[in-house]
Amino acid sequence: MATSDNITPEQIDEEFPIAGQDNDSQGFRDNFAAIQSSLASTKTAIKDLESKVIVKSALTGTVLNNDMQGNIIKNGVLQGVAEESFNTGNIVTDADGEILWTNGSYQNISMANPSSVRLSLGGWPANGVLGKMRIALRSNSGDTRTVVFEAANAGTLRVDPNFPTGSFTVTSATTPKIIDIWTVDGGITVFMEYIGEFAIKS
């Protein structure tokens, strides 16, 4: 792989050709060869950077993709960094109820099911990495909607002592029930903490 070490301007003789005398054509060939080699190495190094670096906006002719592919960002300071918010749209059947961590760390879920519907919690990062999301559950119309939670891929759900027992229902389109959900083992064990139902402050 070409790096900046392969770009060798020092091999180009900037004093050649020498004015006022015959110059060996080999000197021209040597200079052109050094220039060509450095340009080729520069092109390879730049293309390598283009495929790997984090950029503020898309490079000309490309689509922005700052996917870190699970690599560690170490010893940094974050300022003004937002998290993704995702709207599921109306959930009517179990087929609609796939809630994926990869869609966003905050998810607005609108329940429109006429009967009990299962929400499958998945899309988690790899084992050993904390994946956490907060969900806000509402009824799309204010009618009572029943929700059943499950961990995708036969994972185990664990709930906090304050988690509502019996059927979990939502009844309001404006006061969401908030739940924090996380895992550190790729979804084998998924923890759920009931935060509460958030109404407008009187």
C-alpha cells in the first residue's frame, strides 16, 4: 500500500537541466521516472484515504458514508453531538413490530393494533459492547393498545422492579410511556427499565 513515505520528491533533481550546457538525456528520464513514481504513489495514497477517512461532507462524486464499522473512538471530547431519533410509524401487526437499535437511540412508537401486538427488540451491537435505546410508546388514537415485548433471536428479557405487571398497555396519543432498553451481550440478555408516563406539566 502506498503511503506518504512512497512519495519521494527528494529523488527529483530540481537543478536539472543545467542552463548553458549539454545535458545527458538520462537526467530527463530519471526526473520523469521519479515524478511518475511519486504521482502514482500519491494517487494510491489519496484513494486509500478517500475510502477510509471521516469527512464533514461527501467528496465530489461520492455519497457520504462515515460508518466507523465498530472501531473505537478513543480519548476524545464530544461537544454538541446529537443522537438519532426514529419514528416507527403505526404498528398494527407483529410484522410491523421489529424495533431495531440500529434505527436510532430514541424511537417514537405509535401503536395502532386492534389487539395485542408483539414488539421484537433487536439489531443490537456485538457481544461486549453496550447497546442502549429509549422508546416512547403511544396509542395512535387514544384507544387502549396492548403491547407484548420480546428479545429478538430468543434472547431473555429482564425488567426492573417497577416495571408494570400484567398486560402492558398504552392509552394516550400525547403522553408517552418511556422505557430504557439495553444489552451488553449482543441481545442474549436484554434489560428493560420503565421510566414512566410523561404528561404535560400543569
